[in-house]
Amino acid sequence: MAIAAVHYKYFQILKEKNLLPHADSILEIGEQNWYGDLDPRVLFEDVEKYSPEHRKASLQENIKNVLSDRQVSQLFEIAKVFYKIYFNSTKIRSIDLHGTKSAERLDLNLPHDLGEQFDAIFNLGTTEHVFNVYQTFKSMHDWLKVGGRIYHCLPMHGEIDHGFYNFNPTLFWDLAYANEYKIIAMAKATMKSLDFVKDRPSLSKNI
């Protein structure tokens, strides 16, 4: 589970289109790290472009401290700085059996009461590794505030034995319909390309 250059580009495009609202509280399904195919120093520029004036100095200092820290958790901390810049978040919780010390060791195959709901939930390459995929989607639904957002990035095809599942686009169209969600953006990506699509037929044609 990682934020790669293609994820960064996806969120940057949404940010510049004013489609990324602030998310004070964030939950990661799978603790994300910074993948490494994009120089994290781009975050210095992002602070100047996207962060409120009163947070800029502390965020710039945060980036400097994280980049100078060579501990094992460094790449995970870079990802958390990314959230703070792009979503103006102040609280980040993570669920991951193999994450850093700050991640909560919870089995996503089972239901859990986290004691709160979140403004945004990130599922960037996790659900395919959970056998009880139904429970994971239900848990995300239960953990999200009304009006909150869930960001999914999951394998569609080609990643043989990467996890238990690949996910067809129809899952997300029908999941939204069944639960009265609104799809803000849908895209098809590889590690080198990113194509936004406007509807179901255009996505099928693109594929």
C-alpha cells in the first residue's frame, strides 16, 4: 500500500479542480507509505500552493524533519505529510497488521467499532488482500461520516497473485447506486498513465 506518482497526480488534478474538500479526520485502510517514484521534495511546493497561510511554516518544518529522519517509518511519515497538505487534516488513523507502531492491528475480515467516524477513508491497494471483501466495504461505509469521502485505488486486471481479488468497474458504479453515494471522479490508471472517465460507457470503451 503506497502513494505512487500516479496517485499523487490523481489527487493533484482533483485538488486543482476544487474536488478535494478538507478532511480533518482521515482513516487509512492499510497504512500508506511514499512509493518512491516521485521526489517527496515536491511537497515543499505543494505547501505553498495548497496550504492555509497559518499552517505553511509548520508544514515546511514537518517536511524537513521527516526527510532528514532515516528511520524505517520515514516513507510512512511522508505519506502523512501529503494528507496534511492536500486535505488539511489534523488526525490520521491507520489500520494495518504490518504497519508502523502507530497503526492499529485490526483484522479487516471482522467488524470493529472504532468509536468515531471519519471525513475521509483511503483504500489504496488494501481490499484485494482481505478475504472477506464484503465486510471491508461495509466497515468503510459504517466508519464514514455522512458527506464524507472514500478514495479507492484497487487492481482491475493483470496483477496475477497480487492478492485475492481484482475489481471490475461495475462494482463501484453499483456500490454507489445501491448506497446512494455520489461518484466524484473515476479513472483508469497504470503506473505510467492516468485516464479520467465521465461515465460507465466511456470507461468500458477506454478499457
